[in-house]
Amino acid sequence: MIPIYDAKDKTGWQARIERKAEENAGISRKVKEIIACVRRDGDAALLELTKKFDGVDLSEAGLMVSEKEYDKAAASVSAETLNLLKKAAKNIREYHSLQVREGFETSGAGYSLKQLVRPLKRVGIYVPGGKAAYPSTVLMSAVPAKVAGVSEIVMATPPDKNGKIAPIVLAAARIAGVDRVYKIGGAQAIAALAYGTQSVPAVDKIVGPGNAYVAQAKREVFGQTGIDMIAGPSEILIIADEFAEPSYVAADMLSQAEHDEMAAAILVTTSRDLAEKTAVELKKQYGTLPKAKTAAKALHSYGMAVIGETLADCAEIANIIAPEHLEIMTIEPESLLPLIENAGSIFLGAYSPEPLGDYMAGPNHILPTGGTARFSSPLSVDDFIKKSSVIKYTQSKLSEVCGDIVQFAREEGLEAHARAARIRFYKE
């Protein structure tokens, strides 16, 4: 089911998880065409593309979810499910509330410096849909935006074959405080959010995961609007010692393998015995999954076990891979934490499985993938704010540094910069 590599065989295990960064030329060309179409034809293009790609004619029902649809969805969701969504939202809200930052001010004789922190005015969240429902992504995107103080949240998600949005997704949107929901998916949704149409308002930033077309569209519109990250296939890496339970390890690997045929599920361990037993467990468990074929293909292409000599070796491998999800399933998981530099979300111990982070713990599950955890972070309140610097000097204070400004400007060959400072004290 999965190959087992020695940690010293870097060529083998690194090639196994390689994700090509270059864009697919075919996808890029199609996305450019879709964006151009939406910019030119607005709502008419959205209706046409939704009919083409989703097989749904929304010309009569409209692109935006009505209050009536909202009410009907809320009524069809059980009280138990609504309570579940509210409980998850509460945990997400409480965790992200700890991320809220204030501006600051410092001053001295003749000067003051400030940093202002303001929320974005309007953001767009993209939620994958159509064949599946992801209310957790709604909560993970919209709740932090609300915590940050965003004034308006616009959501786009593809409709099902009947032109509907799953009731649980709409229920989550209402709980999270989404202001408008549009039945639009794919690159056309990203284009609409970035540039606006007759019915869809342009937003300041777009967040949320999606398929290759959504990811490419986010690349294309960046600059016109902000984006959070370019999401790739799901990943999990588990560091485990000889005391880890193979059935737990296998189950957690499969929790990501079922996402996507390109998902990566990796075990890094000091115990070859554990690796072999986990491989047996994977064969035993995957066949009973509803998405067994997807999981099997993912494991066949991107699943593996790597044997390190020490747990420090395992941590080094994890840092090289920089996984989206990292589980540390060892006797003393906290002792490895100082060695971990690159990971999106870290789960410590046998009773902190990855789905805990997906749904209920509170930290965000929209995470950097494809090794980008080396330089980027989970979605957070920071994604929904902007900062401005404020500078105020008196005449006497500016006179103290005028000479320095002039010298610096002339070092860079920018005489107009120098004169803009000098003119306040010397008439030339």
C-alpha cells in the first residue's frame, strides 16, 4: 500500500512528495478566458458559465441566495446539527479573538509615531461545493473575518445539480454572519468577487480553498484584490515512535487521503515495525471507506513511510517537507515541539487527531500546503486587517534630521527627495 524509505534515501522520499510549482498551461489559459468573460459580460457570463460547468440554469432563480432560501434551509437543519455548528463557531471565535491586535503609539520631543489597525471593508469567501458540503470551511473563513471587524462578508459556492446550496452550508453561513451568498463556483466566482458584476460586489480580499481552477484564478486576480494563499492538495505528516498505535496512525493518514487523489499521507518514524504494521492497517481500513478509491490512489501516489534513526531526524524531515498538518504521536510529544520549524498546524499526542482541528478545537483549518508552511501561516484575524503608519514631526524635530534626509536622498540619486526636506529650511 505504501513504500517504506530509509531517511538517508533523500532522493527517494523527496521525489515521492514533490509538488510541481509551475502552473498548468491549459488551466491557466482557460482561467484567463473565464476571467475575461466575466469582466466583459458580468452576470450574463456567470449564468452562462454556471449552466456550462454546473449544469444549472439560474436565470430565473437568480445568482444570490434569497432570504426565503435561507429560512427554508434553517428550518430543514436539525436542532442537533445547528447546535453542533454553533459549538464549533464558538470555539473558532474564542481562539481567533486571542489574535486581535491593537495599534500602538510612541512619541518623544517633537515627534509622534503610530500604527493604525483597521479591518478590511468587504471580503469574499470561497467555499467548495456542488457534490459535497463543507460547513466547516464557512465557519473557518467567516468567523475570523467577523472577529477582525470586517463590515461585509460575501460568500460564493457552487450549486448542486438542482441549483441549490446545501442547507447545512447556509445554516453555517447564517451562524457565522455571512451577509450575502452567491450560487457561483470555480474561476468565474473568483473573477466575480475580484472585479464585481451587476449583482456581485467587488471585494477587498478573497479567502478560502478550491480546486486547481480556483487556485489559478486567485493567482490571476491578485493585485486587483488580495488573496490569502494558493491552496494545494491536503497533506498530513505523522511523527511517531515505537509506542504509537498503528491503527491510530493509519486512520489519521486516511483522514487526509480521502480528500483528494493527490493528497499526501506520510509517516516518519524511528520504528520500522510500526511502519510495517501501519501499512497493514492501511490496507485493512481503507477498503471500508466510502471514498476508498480516492484514498487508495492518494496512498499509491503520495503515501509513504520514512525511517529515521532518531526523533530529531524525524523532525528534520518534517521541516523539509513543511506539511499542512503535522501530528506528533510519541511518548513525549512536547519535547519535539522546539525542533519543529515548518508546519501549518501541529497536533500533539495520540488523542489530538487531525479532524479535531478540522472541526472543533478552534484553530483555523485553512492552512498552507505544498511546503509553503516554510514562509506562511494558517488563516487568521491578521488576514482580515490592514495597517497604516502615521508620522508627525514638528519643525524643530525635522530640522534635526534634515541633513540626514538630504544625504540619504543624494546617496540614492533622488535630488527631489533631498529638496523636499531642505526647502523647509533653505530657500534655494
